[in-house]
Amino acid sequence: MTTSSIPATSTADAPVIGVLALQGDVREHLAALTAAGATPRQVRRPEELAEVAALVIPGGESTTMSKLAIIFGLLEPLRDRVRAGMPVYGTCAGMIMLADKILDGRDDQETIGGIDMIVRRNAFGRQNESFEAGVDIQGIEDGPVEGVFIRAPWVESVGGGAEVLATFDGHTVAVRQGNVLATSFHPELTGDHRVHKLFVEMVRRA
Ligand code: GLN
């Protein structure tokens, strides 16, 4: 193991990946990242954000995350890092945070943005609070990933730069644009670390 005095970006084999720890299922992502070969860190303050090579935005409640990001002075630093090319992966509420535009959000709700897509909050949730379903994801081998959908959003539409990686029931549920990855569902809750491994691989190549 390397020591904390070594800069985050120099540990190429086990990159230091932050988990935005304002709210949501932070612990599950920390565990999944470790299992996928990364060195995870919690990120709550701008100084902590500056020390990570990449970031995961967990599931939770995007309206609360938006509020806390503003209170903690993180919203603009997050936007700056994403614009500068930092790899980011958002699950569920994290997907909402990475959308350039959202539907059914709160009036004062802000997103970080990064993917040219329109995401509808609670889109699956209105029909079905929570369900699981197999999802085939482009770039992931050995069969479908078990998608855990909890009051999940879906992607209403994507712009030219964004690539649809998975659909379920006719709706887009996984998207990538450059170094930014987002899923409607929660791979961190399943013990299947293939999506986190895909992200760690994106970080290694960035
Ligand atoms: N419905 C939540 C939101 O709007 C997302 C739910 C989740 O992350 N599981 O943020």
C-alpha cells in the first residue's frame, strides 16, 4: 500500500477515487471501489475533492445532495473538476446530479452536469417504488448486471456527445459521455463489481 503523502494520481494501479459523502449510500460505494481495485476516500470538502483522481456520486436523494453541495461550497468546485475532465460515476441520485438538465426536480435544485442528457427524477418510482431486473450493459461481459432500481430516474433523451450503454423497458438507464458515467440503478448494492471495475478502468486510462 502507498502512503497518503503520495499524490492521488501517482497510484496508477489502485487510483484514489473519492465518494461524495454528503448523503446517500457512501459506505457501499467505498466497499465496491475497494473490491474493484481502487483506493477510496470520502469527499465532503473542496480540499478533499482536490486530492482525488476521480469521484463517485452515490445514490440517495438528489434534492438533499444539491442543497448540501451548495452549503459545503462544493458545487462550483465539482463543476470545475468535471469540466476539466475528472472521471465521475453517478448512481441513481448521482445520475441526476450529472445531468445537464432534469425533469420533475425541485425548483431550486441544482445539478453538477457533465452529461448532455435530460433525466427524469423518480421516473420508475412512480410506477414501482423499487424493483430488480437484469440489465445488459455495453462494455460489460459475462451476462447482464442485476439492476437495483429504487425510486429510480430514467434518461429521457441524450444529446450528440452522450453514448447510451443500457436500456431497460425501452428507457435509457446507463449513459457515458467522455469520462462521465451514470446509471439509474445501484451496482454498489449487489456484490457484483463489474460496473465499478469498468469505472476504475476508465480512471486508469484517463
Ligand atoms: N429519487 C431519488 C432522487 O430524486 C433518487 C433515488 C436513489 O438514489 N435511489 O434523488
